[in-house]
Amino acid sequence: VTEYFKTVQPFEVQADKIEIENSILWLRWKNNSNLEKIHLDLCNLMLNKYKVPLHQFDYEYKFHTTLFVEACDLNENLLKKVLELEILFLHGQ
């Protein structure tokens, strides 16, 4: 896996939105061909080299960065701040 990442060139990603799903708060990235290629390459690498089969989630992958786990436990003030940051970050206001 380390050798694979040495071959990946820098590229841009665009933030899409902040979501809460199953108590996980994440920053969702807009899909692009670079993210798709890396995802498929890693799935194939894991299958071929380590015999790790694809999971259902691998077919419907959401490109994201996890911000909080157990987000449902975040207090209301912190959630408001996160949503304010989403507006600033994604909409430039």
C-alpha cells in the first residue's frame, strides 16, 4: 500500500457538505476521477494481495473525512459551530 501511494500525484478535491450518518460527523468530498481511481486501485490491491473481498460499502463509497465519531453525543453549541464552519467553508460567507 505504501508503494502504491508513492505513485499518486497531488490533486485537488472540492468539499461538498458536512453530514451526520450513523452518529459519525464527516466532511463529504465531491467525487472526481482521481478519488475513484484511488478507491478502485486500493480495493483491487487489497483483494489481490491480501485476499480481502469487497464489502457492500465499497460499491457505494462516499468520499469523506471523519470529523467526529459518536457525533450524536456532541453538545448543541458545538454542532452549531460546526454548521457555521460549513457555511463559511463551503459557501465563502
